[in-house]
Amino acid sequence: QVQLVESGGGLVQPGGSLTLSCAASGIIFSISDMGWYRQAPGKQRELVARITSGGSTNYQDSVKGRFTISRDNAKNTVYLQMNSLKPEDTAVYYCNADSISGRSWGQGTQVTVSS
């Protein structure tokens, strides 16, 4: 029974910063690839950032230089540091774990960027 518990979403002004956290259980975190996805109303879920078990990262072009994904294996937690936020970043953000037994998803957390 995999559980991904997200926190850190909320309302932020354009240009502001927000950090999302995802605490994982029920997986061998250290060998699991982790990612953050987002979905805006009427749009498909899209990859925001990904970090492999080895520490390699991928980012959607629109967030490069603004977002940073990281992981703390001792805490079984993956983070998404979001800087210079734009209104188009508004979406529900989902934590993803790609473990040996398959893919799991968090419950989603709303990020709203608005003045």
C-alpha cells in the first residue's frame, strides 16, 4: 500500500515562490524514480520535473531555470522548489512514484498563482 502525502500548495503572487513536498511510504524510496506532474482544467496531465533514483533530473522547458526538483532519501521525501511563479503555472500538482511494483500518485495539491 503505497502512500504519497503532498503538502505546500496554496495561493501565491506572480513572481513568488512555493515549495511542494511529497512524503512517500510503501515503496523502496531510494530505488524509485520520483516526479511532479500538473494538470490544469481542461488540459492533460503533464510532466513538470522528474528525478531518478540516481539523481538525474528532467524538466519541462517552461519551468527550466525556475523550478528545482530534489530528493532526500533519508526522509523518503521529494521536493519541488518553485520560483518566479507565473499565472500559467496554476494547476493541480501531483507527486508520482515509479517503483518496482508500478506507478503511484499523490492526491494532488492546488497551486494558484494570482495577484
